[in-house]
Amino acid sequence: MRTLADRLQTVRRPAVAPAHPLADRGERLARWFGARLSQAERGAVVVERSLQLPSDAASALAGHANACYFDTETTGLSTGAGTVIFLAGVGFVSGDTFVARQYLLPDYPHEPALLRGVAAELRRLPRLVTYNGRGFDIPLLSARLTMNGLFSEMATLPVEHDDLLPAARRLWRRPLGGARLAMVETGVLGVRRTSDCPGAEVPDRYFSYLRTGSPDALVEVLDHNLQDIASLALLDAELVRLRGGAWRSAPLLDRRGMAIDLLRHGATQDALELLEGAALTCSEPGEAVVLRRLASRLLVGAGNVERAEQLWRSLTTRASLDAASAWLEIARLRERHRSDLGGALDATRAASRVLDLTFALGRGGGMLALGKLRLQVDARERRLRRWVASAERRAARRAA
């Protein structure tokens, strides 16, 4: 058995000095990775690699604005002063080739060289593309530039920034169960990573390299970062294709999110076509109402109130809460956009009858939901009765 004194003696031993001194680390990294590496100023290392893009992705990006695809690997998950970018990948498309430059930090004193190189790469093209870059990568890059006094480099960062994470959440979070880049790669892009370093292990790999000086631990980290920025280009191409009309044949897509995305990009007619088709074929409880509500707003905005009412009528064929909600929406359309108070009252009474039948058949889905809708229907019916009666009295006075 080891005594407490033996254990304390082990703790008191001086730390093992790195196998390779600081001055040699940049050269060692360059030699380790071969001809694909070149040493930048003051020791920052640049890894240059290229990949062949699929033909459909290359053609989709050919007519799109040129962009820098950017991702970082860091020593932590916060954007505070203690987190350092030790690997920054910048990629761009040249024809059907994806060119990547990865800036690797040999040790902390070389950080200004890495930051200068990354800032120079990002200002080459007017558009920046990231995945959660607004929430993490760019704030951290700005913080590190500030910490190192590189204010002029910070001022040259691209103004146009497309963070693909919000779009991925709109289009695939519900079908996939999440919107992490790895999930989108597998479910949408068809990317299969054969060997990869999990993101949670990335900081430990770099700390291991700092302790031992061996680049072995960084090989998979560089491959992980390369695939991240290459997947950004593939995802950017997929979004271009979907917004150009490929949503009609997409096998996996959140149709509501796709419609919102089309509206954000000014494709109102495409969004309306998508919503109408989705509303007529959707069988998910509650989702059909949401899809019709979005389509109805677009139709009313285009002045086609009759078509909007027909869209809601297609949901009234079966006694359910959704059918009662549809009659209530028809009542709103008739009251607000046609000034037809009598027709609105008839639709509200139809909603009341459907609610009674739904309750009798046990299709309410719960007393709370049924009760909330009943309160809305009764309140609207009472108000419309008063208004219709008042309108009839005014008409009688005018006739007299």
C-alpha cells in the first residue's frame, strides 16, 4: 500500500518539460504534415488542402455570391477571455474544387500571427458563411482580436454574414429531431464521417499536444475541421437548390419552415404553392391548422379571400377540433375581409355545432383544449348576434 507521503511526493514532482521547445514547434508541425503545410509569419502554421465538390453542389454555387466558409476549434466553449482559437478553417469554392486553408496555433505566443492570417483570409471575399457563427465563432474571433490589440484587422471582417444554423433549424430540426451539423450532414447531405474526433474531445487533444509536443493528437482535429467547413459549402449549395424550386422533390423537409424561408427570400408564390399543397395533404393533428393559417394570410394579402375560405373548408369534413377551428377562421374571413356579418354568424354557429358533435364522439383531444375553443366560439357568436341585430335595426329604420 502506498502511504500518504508517497502520494504527496508524486504530486510534488516537477512537471515534465515538453519534448520539443517552443521555437521548434512550428517547424515540427510543418515537417509532420509534409508538403501541405507552410509556415506563416512568427510561427503560425497554414494547412492547405482541397476537395472535389459534387457536380450538383458546384453548379448551384456557380451563380451564387462567392463566400468564405469559416469554422473554428477552440480551447473551450465560452467566448470569454480564457478561450483561445487554436485552429481556424477558411474555405472557398473555385470552380468544382473546394479549397481549404487551416490556420493552426503551435503555441499561445503565436496567436497574433494566426489572427492576422485568418482576418486576411476572411476579407478576401465579401460574404461569410458559418454554422452558429453569430453566436460563437465571430464573437470569439472579435474578442481575441481585441485582446491582442488587432483593431484594424477586426474592422476588415465581412459585413455580410450568413449563419446557416437558423435556416437548418427551420428546415430540418423537426424531421431530424435536432439541427446539429453532424445530424444535418447525415440526414440531408449524405455525408458519412469514417474517422472523426468528437467535438467534446477537441480541447483535450490540443492540450495533449501542448504537453507532449507530438502532433499525433491534432491529425483528427484537422480532419474534423476540414469536414466542417466542407459541409458548410455543401449545405449552402443545398439551400440554394431548395430555394430555387428543389423543395418540390425534397424527401426530408419541414414544409412550414421551408415556406417561411421562401417568404424571407421574397418567393411569395412558391411559399403559397408549398403551403396550399402541404395543408391539403397534412395529417398531423394541429399542423394542418397552422399551415392553412399561413397560406390564408398570403391569400388574403393577395386579395384572394374566396380561395382562402375554400382552403379552410377542406378541413371541415370531419368532426374535430381542427374542423371547429376552421369554421372559426372562415367566420373571421367573412367578418373582416368581406364585411359579411350574417355569413360570419352562420360560420360561428357551424363551429359550435361541430364542437358539440366532437364532444359527443370523444374526439376533443382533452377537456382543456375543447373548453378553450368553446369559450372563443361562444364569445364570437354573442358579439356577432348583437352586431347582426343592430345592423337589421338600422336597415329597418332606413327602409321606414
